[in-house]
Amino acid sequence: MNNEKCEHCNGERNRCWIDYPEDENCIHVAIAKNGAMTLEEVAKRIGVSLVRISQIEKQALKKLNKRIKFDLST
């Protein structure tokens, strides 16, 4: 999975890979098939608690917020 390209977005395959064979292990396929999913739906799909999914979401939003602030200051 090192330098493989995603056939859906042409980006790095490891950036859009998920452990869900029913969706070809790709977030783009999952979104195309299912549309927007709630945190509860995501938790059930990957087998973790709703609280853990919420924690991951908060961490991701925090990182995005830092990146946006950094990009605006340059």
C-alpha cells in the first residue's frame, strides 16, 4: 500500500483506505454507497463505541482547525 493510487480519487491509497471489504476498503466507495452516516452508524460499522468515534471526530476537527489557522497565517 506504499505508493499505490486510489482509483476513485487518484490520491494515495493509504489515505482513503478503511478496513471494510464490503466497500472495497475505500472511503470513497463507502460514501458513494451509503451517503452521509451518523457517528452511531460509523461506530457499528467498525466495531467501536460511539464515545470513541466521538473522540476521534473531535481530534480530527482540532487538527483541521489548527491547519486552517496555519494556512491563513502564511
